[in-house]
Amino acid sequence: MQLSLMKIDTEKEIASLAHLASEIWHEYFITIISNEQIDYMIEKFQSVPALTDQMTNQDYEYYFMTIQDNPVGYLGVKPEEGKLFLSKFYIQQEHRGKGYASQAMELLVDICRNRNLAAIWLTVNRHNTSTIAVYEKKGFKTVRTQAADIGNGFVMDDYVMEKEI
Ligand SMILES: CC(C)(COP(=O)(O)OP(=O)(O)OC[C@H]1O[C@@H](n2cnc3c(N)ncnc32)[C@H](O)[C@@H]1OP(=O)(O)O)[C@@H](O)C(=O)NCCC(=O)NCCS
């Protein structure tokens, strides 16, 4: 099945993005971080006001990954300093392992080529082992570790990974 990217623009689309993000984050991250931290991070990064601010004031672009016009996941990117920051990359549980992330990655490479961006970089939780393996398979290399204080006593322990285009 062919995957497409559908740019998120309207208030209605942002509301359904926030809903999808909350569903995926609560399902997936519960084995890695506490429910309190998931709630906190969703409110801070993926709520309707947070998403609206990122898209309006911070150059973030969000896309649904769609199969036959139905969302199967979403991604968020921000072009900066000659590279593409892949800020969010999430596929719903029932749609994982079907090659959709690989298709989405090809589309991100196309975006980079069209905009003269030389690399894609991202951060990933150091305990998110299977996702790190996917990124390595797709050509990303770990360039450093990072601990980001996100407030309320919560810290994100991440690897920074980068793939040259
Ligand atoms: C990470 C994620 C987006 C990948 O999506 P997916 O649909 O499972 O990935 P795909 O089926 O497209 O597989 C992508 C590639 O990784 C490979 N792969 C999949 N699981 C793997 C694993 N555990 N180890 C090594 N390679 C793996 C696949 O073979 C495929 O490679 P190829 O197309 O080059 O042959 C998805 O699993 C997800 O949403 N995970 C939970 C949330 C998450 O961690 N998001 C990222 C936060 S930084």
C-alpha cells in the first residue's frame, strides 16, 4: 500500500492530531516512562495549544501519514540550519511493521532534496531500543547523548541521531 503525507493545517486537523498523539504516546511509552511524565509531555508538546504554537510561531510542519486517505500515524519536522529536524515520528500500533516508516523516510529524503537540506536528525529515548534499531537500519548514526530538563522534575534521556542525505 502506498503511503502519502498530508499536511496538517486546520483547527479540526490539529484536534485530531492531538488525539492521535495522545493515543499513541500512552500506548507506546508506558513501558519506558511513567504515566505522569507521558501526560506532562503530551500537554507540553502535543496538545492543541502546543501544536498550534509550534506550527504558527516555530516553523514546525506536521503531517498525517495516510494510507488511502486514512491516517496511520504522524510526523513533525522543522527545517533548520541546512538540516531537517525530525521532531516526531509515530505510527499506530496496528500499522507498525508494514514498511510504512520506510516509505515515510523516503518521502522525508525527497523533502530534503527539494529544499537542499543535507541531513535528517532526531532525538530518541535511550531505552527505546527497537526504534533505535529501526533508525540504524534506515541509515541514522548516533552522534551524541543528551539529557534535556523538561521541567516538573522530568528529564528526557536521549540519543541524538543523524542521517546524511
Ligand atoms: C518507529 C516506528 C515509526 C517504525 O515504524 P514501522 O512501521 O514499525 O517500521 P517499518 O515497518 O517501516 O520498518 C522500517 C525498517 O526498519 C526495519 N525494522 C523494523 N523493526 C526492526 C528492529 N526491531 N530491528 C531492526 N530493524 C527493524 C524494517 O525491516 C524496515 O527496514 P527496510 O524497509 O529497510 O527493510 C514505529 O515502530 C513506531 O511508531 N514506534 C513507536 C513510537 C516511536 O518510538 N516513535 C519514534 C519516537 S523517536
